[in-house]
Amino acid sequence: MYLEALGGWPGILAFVLVVICIASIFGFRVSWPKASRTVTGREIRGAGRASGTPEQRPAAAHRGFDEVAQEKLEPLLRNVVDRAGAHGFEARLEVAGEGQASKYRLEIKRPDHPADQPLPYITFSAGDAGLVDVVYGGMYPGPIDHNGHDTEIGWRTVYWDQVDNVLATFTHKVFARFD
């Protein structure tokens, strides 16, 4: 294609604008070179991401599990217990152990929960290298599998800044409505 066929500079600029619009509609992104090469620039750019090296993570990884849990995790869990009670659910928070051996377990019972099935629960405990071990399980409401149950168990190891997302996913499963 010859540039003269576009009608000079106005045509070329219009063509580039159309290409950029089409590229943005289909999700193509242009990665521009980073302006700052300093440590603070890297920390600022990496602070909002869920992934990254431990050096880019908040200082919570260097404090004890019990300190960070009392500051960040316990208020979240107590808020879930309060909200569950306000909506007619039974919720129980258990804190066992001390220091690095402390464990936070939240169980929630829906009014329509079958009596012979385990309650949905989520447990937070200290993981390796300042991470958080999360174990979840129980029977959740919703479509059932071929055995007639939707019992689930799983575990993950997450950073402290991912704990609220894991808890939100858990509460969404428990409080979901399937009428």
C-alpha cells in the first residue's frame, strides 16, 4: 500500500487513528518502556499486583503471623460473623493456639443446610516464609454432583494481600442463592 493513496498526512493520521481504535477494541495493548528504573519506581508499580517477588510485598511478611492476623484477618472474620448473623445465618469463629501456631477457623451454617453434611468452613494458619495457609471445605449450596453432594475441600498458600480475596470467594459460595 502506498502512503500517497491515503491522501497525504491527514489521511495517514486518520488511518493510524482507526488502527489504534480497532486494536483497543480487540484488547491489544502497547507496553511502553518504564520511565523509572529506581527501586521506588519498581515498588510503586508492583504494589497493586497480586503477584511479584516477596521484596515487593508489604512488610507483613516479616512480622509474626499472630500479629498480622490480629490486625488484618480477625476484623475481616468478625465482620463476616456479624453479617452472617444479621442475615439469619449461624457463624462461629474459633481462634486456637498462640504465636505462629495460631489458627483461625470460620464456620457458617445456612438455615437450609442439611443436618447430615459438614458445615462450610475456612481456616487460616501460618505458612512458610510469611505466607498464609488457607484450608476450606464443607458442603456448599448449589448444584450437586453425581453423588448427591457438593462437598468440597481444598487448600492454598497465599500472600497476606490475597487473604481478603480468598475470604470473599468463600463467603460468595456460602451466601449464594439457588432458588
